[in-house]
Amino acid sequence: MEFETIIYQIKTGVGVLTLNRPATLNSFNGFMHEEVKTALKDAKTNDAVRCLVITGEGRGFCAGQDLSDRAAKVTDDGPDLGDSIERYYNPLIRNIMTMEKPVICAVNGVAAGAGASIALACDIVIAARSAKFVQAFSKIGLVPDSGGTFNLPRALGLPRAKGLALLGDKLSAEQAEKWGMIWQCVDDDVLMEEALALAERLASLPPLGLAMTKKLLNNSFSTPLHQQLEVEKEAMRWLGKTDDYQEGVSAFTEKRQAKFTGK
Ligand code: T3D
């Protein structure tokens, strides 16, 4: 598929979506939102994609909204940012968090504003040692959007989420790993190699089980225990009848590599 503001490629079960507006640290304009939406739709529906990696071109991952689009006052009372959030950012986060496939964020450089929120919305975040996470919103009088106020305290707990969101300080990838906000921090030159290795591992695992695991974990913070136990039970009942469960058990007992089909 041909795009102008992103690169989207599929190889060995893995889709790689690269944000590609490096001159503005891959910040979002409306056109890039549309192209990302198209790529995410393909990743969601295309059987050739069993895991998606999102990364950025150049020295940044994503600096959130392109602020040059916001510099001019479009109306006397200012722009309707709620409209932009409803049209672009909220669907983007829903598309990532509800995709029935694992999404890895390979944070190659600074992730600021909605860029940081996108990383937090992904299932596994692996970051280059030089990368930074910045809750840039407070410096321009906004709130952490794109699920930031939801995912940041869940990843870090309230005290650290509040410190980062109110101060807008840069958080290094190393500190983010120490605090448990991301899965792993790796040397810059091996970031994509490591991200793709993780993605290929995930692409070879049973898709239905992974999709259900993601869903249950994402919902767990807003579900009471008795209900979560019921949901787990029903998931096990359903997954136990899949071909992939049979294949997994057979491969284990026969001491061979399993081959999962997603059925
Ligand atoms: O509006 C809506 O639709 C509502 C939704 C909002 C969602 C949001 O994301 S709000 C938050 C928007 N983002 C920011 O506030 C971040 C702004 N950027 C920064 O604070 C810094 O650039 C960084 C901390 C990300 C990186 O700093 P640094 O020193 O490494 O790089 P730099 O020199 O500031 O930036 C490099 C270039 O990218 C520079 O352009 P130049 O001077 O080389 O021509 C800079 O202007 C440009 N750039 C960086 N971020 C943005 C940007 N251009 C447009 N929009 C940006 N967000």
C-alpha cells in the first residue's frame, strides 16, 4: 500500500507501520490520521498480519498533534479540540486497544503529547535507550488525551502519573523501564531487530488466545473480581474448543513445534 505520511509493510506475519513526517518529529496532521486509520484497518482485517509494530522515522517517535496546524486562530473562541479528539485521536486509540492482535510500539525517539499516549495504548512498548516520554500537554494548557489519563496511572500508579502529567518533564526510556511503564529499553541500534523478534514470536503464537488475553487484561481494571472470573471461565470454555488449543497440547505431548492457524 502506498502512503505519503506513513510507511506500512507486511512481512512474515508482522505489519510494520512507520510514522513518516520526521521534520516535525512525526507529529499528526489530519492527513496522517487518515493514512494511519487505513493502515490500522488493514492490520486489523488482513490475515497476513498477526502482530503489528508501530514506530517512527528519524529521530522522533511522535510529537503528538502538529502544532503548526493550531498556530492560527480559526475562530474567535479558538479551535474545537474536542472535535479533533472525537474525529481522530479517540478512534485511533480505540483501534489500537481493541485490535484483536498484539500491537508493539517500538519507540525510536521522543514520544510527546499524544505520541506518548499512543505508546501507552500499545500492548508491549520497547524503547531505544535515547528515547524520552513527555507528557507535553501541561505546557500548552491541555490534559493528557488519547487515553493518557487512563493508561498513565494504570501503568505507573497515581503519584508518578501526576508528577509526569503536571510537570511535563522528560522521562528517559531507562527510567520508564525501571518504573515498569514499558516492557524494555534496548540500545538504539538494536531497537527494530528486537521489536521484530518480539513481533515474530507473537505472530507464531495462537491468535485467538492472544486476542482474548489482551481483551481481558485491558478490561481488568474496570471489572470486579467476580465478573472477571466469569469472563475468564467463558474465555477458557471457548478457547478449549479451538483447533489451536488441540494443536498446542498435541505439539507439547509430541515434543514438536506447534503450528497455529487461528481457528
Ligand atoms: O489539537 C488537537 O487536535 C488536540 C489534540 C492534541 C494532542 C496533542 O498531542 S497536544 C501536544 C502536542 N505536542 C507537543 O506539545 C509537543 C511539542 N514538541 C515539543 O515539546 C518538543 O519538540 C519535543 C519535547 C517533542 C522534542 O524536543 P527537541 O528539543 O528534541 O526537538 P525540537 O527542536 O523541539 O523539535 C524538532 C522539530 O520538530 C522542530 O522544528 P524545526 O525547528 O527543526 O523546524 C519543531 O518545531 C518540530 N516539532 C516538534 N514537535 C512538533 C513540531 N512541529 C509541530 N508540531 C509538533 N507537535
